[in-house]
Amino acid sequence: MKAALSEASKVEIRRLMAQFPQRQSALLGALFVAQDEAGALYPEIIAEVAEVIDLPVSEVTSVASFYHLYRFSPEGRHLIQVCTNISCLLSGCDRVLRALKQRLDIEMGGTTPDGRFTLKTAECLAACETAPMMMVGPDRHGPLAPENLDEILARYG
Ligand code: FES
């Protein structure tokens, strides 16, 4: 866990602020800068973002918690997002999810003890034609079946 922002990140946040007439407009970008450096938006990191951007901590926390792209705890090296939207639901994403939880031995939202994978669900990932599908990092995989998960997971060290 990184509990303090570097001066470089603070400079980047100030650079973002300078691009907008109102400092609040730079908040989403500032949170990404902080998350990229710290690995997650820990309370100490949120407090630093609030101080740099001169907003109440409660406001920064509230914005960060609204968007699913921000995280409050660290993720594994590879984020698995299993689509659970309608096409994937009708094509058996529940079987895929059960198999992934079993193989990785973690619950939804969890991270493997070796820090390799974090497992999450997602809304439609724009690949309905390959339902049921998942993303591992930036890569799309589908159609999935419990039988082909091991081969896919083995590609990610
Ligand atoms: S519903 Fe799963 S990718 Fe669209």
C-alpha cells in the first residue's frame, strides 16, 4: 500500500486543474492519477487528492464511490471481468462464474492470495456475439465454457 502521493502526481493533478475553469472538473482525472500511483484509493490518498484539489474529503469520496472504475482496495495483476448482462446471462455466464470461483478459490470481488487475479462481474462488455464472455485485463474471451477456462487462465502469469 502506498500511503502518500508523489510530488509528480501532485504536479499532474495541478496540471489537470489548470485545464478547467472550475477545479472540480479535474477531479475524475485526479482520482485516476492517484489510483495509478497508489494502486487503490486508500483513505489517506483520497485525503491528499482533496487537499491538492481543495475540495472536502466527503465530496471526493462520494465522487470516487460513484464510479466503478475507481477501487478502494488493490487488485490482482490481472482483472477478470465476467459479463452478466442479458446475452451472457442467457448463454450461461452463471456456470462460468461458478467455475472461475472454484478454480481460483475466491469469491466475487476477491483476489487470489498470490495476487495474480481479481474476479469481478461487469455489465455488457460489447461482445455479445461471443457470449458468455469475460475480459482478462484488456483481452476479450468467449464464448466461454467451464472446460476452456484453464487454458485461458494459463496465459496470464
Ligand atoms: S451481454 Fe455480455 S457482452 Fe454484451
